[in-house]
Amino acid sequence: MTAIAGAPTPRGHLYDIGGRRLHMVCAGPQKADGPTVLLEAGAFGFSADWGVVQDKLAAAGIRSCAYDRAGLGFSDPGPKPRDGLNIEHDLEKLLAAAGEKGPFILCGHSMAGLRLRIFAARHPGLVKGVVLVDATTPEAMDNKVVQHFVGAFSNLSRLAAVGAGAGLFKPLVYTSFGDKIGLTGPAKAEKRWAFASGRHNYWAAEEVRDWPRAAQQARDAGPFPRDLPVAVITAGAAASGPRGALKSLQSAPADASRRGYVEHVDGAAHATLLGEAFADAIVRGVQHVRDAALQPA
């Protein structure tokens, strides 16, 4: 694996997908019972985000694979636009290059909720269940609050890319900004490095720029099949009012599933839900989906 200047030694492997390479980290028993959990990080996220979750899944005897999208983490950049379909095409090539044939449980955080819809529609025979971790849905774009958030987040993302490229984030690497999740070990070092990386932030901002396009592509892909087990894990307790309406949008895929599961994690925040304090909830969601997938529909 060719090192990136200033980067920590990465876990996992780089796979050539046709003149460029994508990075993937797999953990857990090679011959684990049940599907492999395919982990998709949210905006500005990459394989390191799933470090704690992968350790906990492995301890439960569950195999998982997390990867870095093009330009993020240790992966080479890819062609623009960085929308849902282009990212999905990259993932298909990566899985083929790595020899990962499935079946899979898809698990995505935040913006990754859009990409899971596309993958599931394109590979219905490979997908045995879905876990959405404080994730968005394409239908959420109909909500005015969400529309405003996406527009503001896109503007902030571009500023973050400029700031990181100018080296302004380096003094913050070892503060709470460098790792808002609460990671441990090598994954923590990788996350802190990427936080200050100009390249990582640039390509992450490109993905956020294409959020509306990715949302439309996910909507066009259609909803998850009703017989597909779907678990939704959200940050924070169940709520009413405007916040409750947003949680309802998040929970909708599980509510529509005949084998749905919803858990609202009191005390967790959007990032810390992936960390040591709260990641057990994600494992419970995966276990529900895996158990349901092994039963007749």
C-alpha cells in the first residue's frame, strides 16, 4: 500500500478498480454465519468512522467491511460528479476487486441512507437487510427544514475544504473537533488525520454538493421492499414537535417494513452514536436484521 504523505499507516487494503484504488477494511471471522455487514459512512466520513462498530460486530461473531469513497481517507479520487450513482458504481467495482460476493446487510450513517437505497435497488438478490444509523432518506428532501440544512451544509462544506487545504485545521487535530465520534486505537488516528486533510475535505465537500442529485437518484430507485428487514437507529430519545417529525422521516423505512425495528438512543448525538458509548445500539440493529433475514419472510 503506497503511503500518503503525513498519513498514519492505514488498516485494511487498497484495491485497484481500473487505474485507481479504493481502500477497504474488513473485520470479524472470515467464515461468519450470516451475511457480511457492508458499512457506508456519512458525509465527511470514511472507514475509520466504523472502527468501534467493527470491533463490536467482530466480538459478536459478525463479519463487516467498511470502505473509503473516492478521494476520502486513503482512496484515490474519482470522476465528478460525486453523486449516488457514481459512488455506487465505484462500490460495485471495489467489491468485485476484493472478491466480496455477499450476501450483505447494508448499514449506513447519515447521508449514506441515500446510497443504500440505490445499492439495494441494483442488487436485490445480494441485500438481506438494511440498518439506517441516524440516516436521511430521499423523501426528507420534501421537508423545508431539511432543504435549508442541506443548502447551509453544502456552503459550510466548501468553506471547510478551503480551510483544511490552507492548513487551518491542523491545530485542532487533537481537540474534540478531530474526533467527535469517540473512536479508539488506529481508527482514532486515521480520523484525526483525515479531519485536517485538504484532499479528504475537498472530495467530501463535492459529495455534499451533490446531495440533492443523490437524493433524487435514491428516490428514483424506489423504496426498500416491504419484506426486507430494516432497522433504524436514531440519536436521541423519541421526541414530539418538529424534532419528532424529523425522527418520523428517519423511522419511515422501518415502519414500512414487515420486519422493521426502531431504537431511539437517549443521550447519543449524531456522531457519538458510532462511538464506544453508544455503538451497542447499532449492533442490536444488525442482529435484529440478521436474525430476521434468516427466517422465512
